[in-house]
Amino acid sequence: FSPVVSDAAAVGVGAVCGALCRHHIGKAATERISRDPNLKYLTGWHTAGINILGSFVLGGVFGTPIVSAGAGAGAGAGAGAGA
């Protein structure tokens, strides 16, 4: 596949997974809010909370540095130092 097709497929899969997660979390939050009268003030705000939490999760996933297996601490340190 070309890079454009694989990128489009990755975005599509991510969008579907994100939409399903948002739907199920929102449904669970709505049910919880409707059962507990003390949480009525959260009606409508759970969507904003889900979006903010999702932003932090994506930031953590994509902000985490990727280290290859051979690039660990000390890999090649001192190589040729005494030669």
C-alpha cells in the first residue's frame, strides 16, 4: 500500500476506536449521573471531561519518546575509547 492509503486507514481506524470509546464512556457517565441526584450538576459537562481526558491520553501516547532496542543507556559507550 502507498503511504497515503496506510495513513488514511490508520486515521480511519483511530477515528472509529475513538468514537466507540467516547460513546460508551459517555453512555456510562450519563447513566451514572441519572442515577445519582448529587451529580445532576454534571449533566452535559461529562462530554467536556471525556474530551479533555482523551486529549491527555493522546498527548501521553504521542509525547512519549520512542527508544529503539539498541539505543539504550550505555549501548556503545566507550567503544573505541582505549584503542
